[in-house]
Amino acid sequence: MPLVKSIHIHQTPPMTDRPIKNAPDCPFSKRFPSQLIRDDVFFMSLAYNEAINAWKQNEVPIGAIIECNGEVAGKGFNQVESNTDPTAHAEMLAITQASAALKDWRLTDATLYVTKEPCPMCSGASILSRFKRVVFAISDPKMGGFGGAYNVNDYPGMNHTLSIEKGVMEEECKQLIQTFFRLKRDMPN
Ligand SMILES: [Zn+2]
């Protein structure tokens, strides 16, 4: 059972006083991995499902899951447009949710799974959260904070470093984002 089901911090409904463009139809399906094998692919599959939730709200499809002791402690998907909030990245929403659920801002036993390499804000927040590990699917050579563009682990004076794993479900998560942008481009205005 996930630790949190009823917490909806930040997950406010979209503002209704501005037009909401329809999302392109999503040709991808959610994953239903076996609950018995709780490995990196299992939790990344759940992050992938969160990314599909983002797509359905016409948001760039990025999703995040925070695992602690084999359970989901927090989850989130990109909601920058619907919340009108530049900080409403999947990772930030998941971190807020996990900290509230675990009643601790130090997430030292937790792993963050995210479908794209965290940006400067989210990689910084990952260090502050003191995650044990961060696992991501796609590297981001422009903005990635864990080796794609730079590595926050390497900053001098950091009092916490975390282990990084990249490339888990890379192809699936890349297809999701690339197809989203392609279909958006093809949509009539
Ligand atoms: Zn971010």
C-alpha cells in the first residue's frame, strides 16, 4: 500500500479563468509491473505512469516517485502549466508529499525515481532532501544536475552526496516526451 493516498499538496485543480488547450491523444499505456519485484524498473514504471498523468493534463510528460523501504512515499507529475507555478516540477511535488507522509524532511532512506534528469532546482532539492539515491531515465545535457550538464554532487562544500543511476527505462521515457512534442507540433491551433 502506498503511504500516501489522501495528501494533495500543490495538486490544485487547473485554473478555470484561462483557456486550457486539449492534450493530444496519448498513444502510450500505463504499466502494471508485478508488485512482487520492487526493483528500479518497478518504481520507474510507476514514475512513467505519473508522466502519462502529466500528458493527460497537457503538461510535458515527466513523472516522479519516491520510494522508501519498498513503498511509495510520494509521487508527482509536472504541473507547471495547470498550477501556473514554475516550481511545480514532478520531483518537487513528490518531495513535498514524501516529507509530509514520513513526517521528516530528511529522506535519507529514500530513492527518487524520475523520468528525466532533475533540473538545477530539483537536483538541489534532492541534495537538501538527503536522498540515498536518485534514479533517472533520460539524461538532460542542457539542464541536468546529475552529470548531464553539471553535477551538484561535485560542488565543493556539499555536506551530502547521493548515488546516481541513469538510463532505467530510458527508451520508453524518451519516446513519451518526444512523441508528446511531435503531436503538439502537429496539432491545429
Ligand atoms: Zn526540476
